[in-house]
Amino acid sequence: MPIITVESLSKVYPVAVKEPGLAGTLLHFFRRTYRSIAAVQSVSFEIESGEVVGFLGPNGAGKTTTLKMLTGLIHPSSGRVTVAGYIPFRREADFLQKITLVMGQKQQLLWDLPTLDSLRINAAVYGISDREYRQRVGELSEMLSLGDKLTQPVRKLSLGERMKAELLAALIHRPQVLFLDEPTLGLDVNAQVSVREFLKEYNQRYQATVLLTSHYMADITALCQRVLVIYAGQLIYDGSLDGLLEKFAPCREVTVELAEVRSPSDLQHYGQLGEVEGRVAHFIVPHEALTKTISQLLAELEVVDLTITDPPIEEVIGQVFRAGAI
């Protein structure tokens, strides 16, 4: 049985329409009209227990709205959703014990108090015994490398340390399902790596299910083998990350360092020419033409070095978003 089941999930918001000027304001006050905005449209997918799934989409695509419906914060307009056997919008106590939602731009810790005080409050809310509380805080703080930071006021923590403390607070009741919305937002590279390593270890240790949204593709590539892609409220892809990259990256980037500087006009017939920086030229070459192009380059030019790489994953995902369909 999948731990998350979503069938034809939709959310439509009524938005008031007002004409400009005084007449429009008066009309809006006495006889308001609305138009409907479909934030999510007939989305369906299933997630198995223990999976780590990336949830991708441009700003305004419906990712956060979907997460809020999965956690019961908002009621869907239509469709069916179950998480860990519960209907989220009923907000039953047993359901809330099994999930957590972490939003990178929101905080739950009390700003002027040490993190431990907020953790004690969370433990009391979830009915966690003192013994279990100490054991879980010790275990999670060790995994997060927080050390003595828990005794400092939250406002004195760095952004990375604060995000780790937020994760600790969100996981103290040991939920089965983690909904993570931009958990590394605004963090520096080292803090991002630390959070990713923690999430990977947490998933492996407790077999927790993770649904992760992020604009940092390194988060997705480090943690997720499967991705869901949403665009304009519609799910346009559900499959492996490798499959998505293969479909939208049917080319390779060939970088050639030449013995002497050549003009772009001398190089453009070898393939789609990218940047030319002194003696270094970059080409985008389709898979089927790769062997022929490399042989031609080596035969006709004096090549010092040649490398073949995949296009950057950010570029591939950008192609998906621009196409809006798969």
C-alpha cells in the first residue's frame, strides 16, 4: 500500500475582480464579482513508504498548494488524497503524529528563547515522555552536529544552525512522512550539504518518506531518484530523474582546447557552437552525431584537450519548465 495516494486532486481559488477608479471601487463594494484561479488541476500520483521524491516546478506552479493539501492546511476543491491512511484535511491527532511540514521561509522556534525550550514545548504537545525526549534530542542533535547550540537563543544562531534546529523541532515526534518545502532556502553551500546529508541519513535510519521541493537542483540530485514535475497546476512528469534528464538532454557538451585561437566562423560547422573563450570552444552535440563530430574535430584541428559532459541539470530542468509539457 502506498503511504501517499493522490487522485485527481484540484484546488480552485475564487479571486475578486475590481475595475479601477471610484466607480469600480463602489461597484466592487456593493456587487462583487469573482474569477476562478486553478492553482492545482487534477493531479494524481502515489508514493511508497520510504521513498524520497523530488517535487519540481517553477514559481506559482502549485507545489506549495499541493503540499498544504497533503498536510491538511487547506481543503481541496475536488479529488481524493490519503496520507498514512488518513484524510489530511480532517486533521486528526493520530495523523498529525505521523507527518511534519518544514518550510524554509517559515520558523516555529521562539526567537528569544534557547532551542531547547521550544523543543520541550513540542515534546509536550506530542505527549513525548521526558526520557524519550532526551533520547531523541540527543540522537538528532548528534546527527545534525548542533552540539551546545541548543542552549543559545535562536536569534544568536547562524542561518544554517537555525535551519538545523528547525528540522530537529519538526522531527522530534519522529514522523513517518516529511513534507519539505525549500528546506535549504538561503543557506550557504556548506549548510546545504550538511542538511542534505542529515536528510539522507534520517531517511535511511528511520525509513521515513520524504516529499521535497527545492530550487537547488543539488538537493534533488543528492537525495531523489524519482521526481514529480508540476507546471501551471498540472503534473507533467512522474518518473526517474535519469529518465527526465535523458529525455530533455539528448545532447552532450563537448569542450575543446585548441593549440591556437580559431574564429567562431571556423568552428561553427562542427556543431551547435556555444561560448568561445580564447583557445577553448564549447559545442552542443546530439548523441547520434557525437562519434562523428569528435573524429572530425581530432582529424581537422590541433586539439590539446577534449572533454565530454552532460549539460548542467539546471539547464535541463529549465527546458522542461519552458516547454510546459513532456
